[in-house]
Amino acid sequence: MCAMTTPSLNPLRNKHHRHQRGAAMLILMMIVMLGLITLFTFRMDRKGPELDADRKTALALAQAKEALLGYAAKDTNHPGSLPCPDANDDGTSDISDYAGPNCRAPVGRLPWRLLRLPDLRDGSGERLWYAVSPVFNANSGTKLNSTYSGQITIKDGSGIITYNASTSTGVIAVVIAPGGVLVRQGAASPQNRTCIVGTTCDAQLVCNSPFISVPKCNPINYLDLTGSEDNQDFVAGTTNGFIAGVIKDVSGNAIVNDRMITITASELFSVVTFRMAKDLASLNSPSYYPSTFSGLNTSTTIWDPNKWTNAVATYTPNASQTSFDLKFQNCAIIYTITGPAVTRNPSSC
């Protein structure tokens, strides 16, 4: 009897079929992977530049904030004060940016040269804008200490007030990344950010006076409007402040693309009170501290002239009076001073 074989049981044929199925599966997987890679690449092509722009904006804002806090802490006459905005886009804040005790431009560009920063730009390539509470500007004459609060109101993208200047909880300063050109609400044409060399600005593109008349130096051409909130200006101590973008209309078009970072009283006085505590430590003998604060030496160019004694909340020497704890008003930090050494807990107001 001849041995019979069943084709389906042929090991060579089955092996061949398995190879075909395996190859087909591999090809299918490659097609799927290629599709996924294509889709991923397409999305990255669309979102990659946007993400890069956002990262550049965030970094520029953070650098600006750090520099402003450093300026406030190091000011030799009025610790806590900040420069006026740059009105003519020359990168600094000088006599042309002040009008007596006030800032010539309540909202102007960040004075990056004065702050020893690089020429910071947001993700759209624009320089940063900036506003400071009037009592905190460097020429205001205010005897600044931690009893003062910010005068600028901030609203989130939905219009909810997050910092309210009308209830003494406003921010001290705000730095704004203006983003790209928009058609402002109610305007007939896009924002105009130009100047004419030799007519409205010089060869370095610094605006000629009157600065506000030059499109390049007018905040209306950079900062946006939604409803009744207009970021080109603010009124100190009221709810007329700034609204943070990005805000889009029902069609998905940006109507406010101003991104911002703020400096709160807590943030500013976290660094300024540290400076004041160290200054006090350097003035007084570490061997024996008085039982009351009035016995300490505060006769410096910054303590008495700026009435920092009025901002002291508590003064507590230890039992042997070889160190003392110091706390300022409106700040949760307790400073412990022992000779020239100053420690603090917590680290922020």
C-alpha cells in the first residue's frame, strides 16, 4: 500500500505559508508604522514651531522677571523700587522715561539694557512690554517698605480677577509678550508697528518725541483688547488692569495673544526683606542685642529713609540676647540674625 500524504500536512508547504503570512504581517506592520510616523510628523510640523515659540516666550518672560526682582533687591536708595517702562524703545529707563515722580509711559517696553539683559524677544520676535505700579517706580519718592501693595489688577482669560488692585491685592508689575500682529477688536486694520527712519525714529529705530505718536512705540499696536479690558493701559488701584491671553473668538481666531508674567508683593518682598535683614545684621554687634527693636542701629541710607522700622512686625531676641528673630509686615518669613549670619524660614513671604 502506498503511503498517502495530505497536502495540508506537508511541512515544507506549511513552512512556506507561515513565511508568507509572516511577511504579510511584517508589511502590514510597516504600513501601519509608516502611517503613524507620517501622521506624527505632520502634527509635529504644525505644532513644533508653535511649541518652540511658546518656549521662547516663557523663557523671555522668566528672565525679565528675575532681572526685575534683582534690580529691586539691589537698589541703593529705595530697595523694592522698579524702573519706569522704556517709552522710546532705546532699551533703557532714563530721564526721558520719567515725568516728575511719574512714568512718562504707564505701559512701555521692558528696559532690557538697564537690567543688563540680552535683547529679549518673545516667540513672535517682538520685544517685551512692561508696566509698574506707580508707587513702586524708582522716581516716585515713596518710602517703600513691605506695608505697600501692588496697584495693578490682573484677569485670567475668562475675565476672572486673579489679582485685585481695588482690594490691595494687585500685582506690583507685569511683563507682557505681545505676540504677533492682530486686528484689535473694533479696528478696521491690523496693528501698525512701523516707524520711519529720519522722521519718526532715528537710525537705531529709537522713537522720536512725542513717542506715543510713533506706531512702533504706541502700545495700542502691540497689546490687545477684549470687551472693556484694554491691555494698552491701566488705572492704578482699580479693576482696570490687564487680561491674560491667549483668548480666541468663536471661530478660533486669537483676539488677545498677550502673554504675561507678574511680580506680586510676596515675590518682591521675599527678596527685598532678605536684603534689609542682611543690612541690619551688618550694622549691629553680634555680642549683645537689645531687648527691644528701638535699641538697634538702623541709621543707614536705606533703613530710616525708607521707614523700614515701620514695617517691622515682631522683634524677638533669644534668652541670652546673642541672636534675634525678625519678621516684617505682610511677609511670613522669620529671619534669624546671629552676628553677620542671616537665616530665614520659610524662604518666601
